[in-house]
Amino acid sequence: MKSILVTQSNYIPWRGYLSLIASVDELVFLDNVQYTRRDWRNRNLVRSAAKSKESKWLTIPLENGGSRQSTIQETRISASSNWTSEHTNRIRAFYQASEYYDDLSPILEVIESSKSEAYLSKVNRHIIECICDVLGLQVSIRTSVFAEDLSEIDPSQRILNILLETKADLYLTGPAAKSYLDEELFKEKNIAICYADYSRLPYMEDLISDRGMEFSILDAIARHGTRNTRNLLFDLK
């Protein structure tokens, strides 16, 4: 059975996002859909390992703040910003006292090398590919490409088209998808739907922010190391 995850790319995502990736055979980035502001596409939360436990949003600055008329893969990073240096300096300052700080080195290198990249989607993909490599996640990664205007396609049909194209048998998605997916469409094509159960992730109090959200996966790696973090990524099917 071939399992597929179809999702938008996120910037240095949280543990649940990586658990989804660890649970499937193939990851398809659906970045040719509308960019959403104040979302996870260009930002995430990190936290200092020092006693202050200061937390901060790391946000990739976008041209015009990110246009609601643009797709994610059309969204351009602000050319006037020195965001890569700002983010890597912040990450180093926050985590250099952590036991497994050195495990972040490959990811920091990819962030630094993104200075000349113009498009948000490409930066996210490069970083996620690096994180997968660091954590030893064996998954095929591709980007969805459609000639038609996706804004005119029903969301369920849009996903189904991708699953048919990739010859998938099982579609893994987040629990929020229950509110909009037309499950009958998938049944007609003999494709099973599995809604991820995030409660299966081990509860780690030291990874939870005072906002009730988990920090970026960088936090888990710096505190627990790549091997232990890999063990915290559970199959969500």
C-alpha cells in the first residue's frame, strides 16, 4: 500500500509535521495554492535554552508582506532583508548552550545558503529535505504541478487528482481536513483516508510553549539530539 501526504510547505516545522512525513512513503508539496498570511508558511517559534526561556517568532520577510493573490510557490522573499543572518544568529544564541547544539549545524548551513533564493517555497523545501536527512527519514519528495487553475477546483477533487497521479492507496492528512473532504470521492477510487492522531505523539512538556503550541523541530533536536528526536516521531496512521 502506497501512502501519500499532500501538504503546504512550512518553515522549520514542528514535530507533528515531521511525524506526518515519517508516516508516509511520499510527500507532495501542494504549494501552487493560495498563500495565507500569519500562517506557518514563512514563520515558526523557537525558544532559548537559557534560564530566561525567551521565545521568538522567526519570520521570513516577504515582498509586500505576502500577497493574498499569489500562490505559495509564487511568493517572493524580500530582497532587501538579511533574514538568513538574523535567523541563524538567533538560533545560535538560543541553542548554543544546548547539549545537542551541534546537531543543528547542517540545518543552519542550509538556512545560511538560502540567502540568494528568491522564492519561499524553494527555501522551505530545501530546509525540510535537510531536516528529513538529519533525522533519517526515508521519504520521496515532490512538488505538485498542475496546468489548470487550482482555485477553480474543489479541494477534495484537487487532492484526489494528486493521489491518482501518484497511484496512492492511502491519503494521510491532519484532523482539520474532516471539515471539508468529500470522503465518497475517495471511496469511489478505492483510496483510503487516514486522519492523523496527534495525541499519539509522546507528550513532551519541555517542547510546549506558553501559547500551548510546540516549538519548531529545531527545539527538539537541540534539546534531545537527532536520534532521540527521531524516536519522538510516531507513525500517525
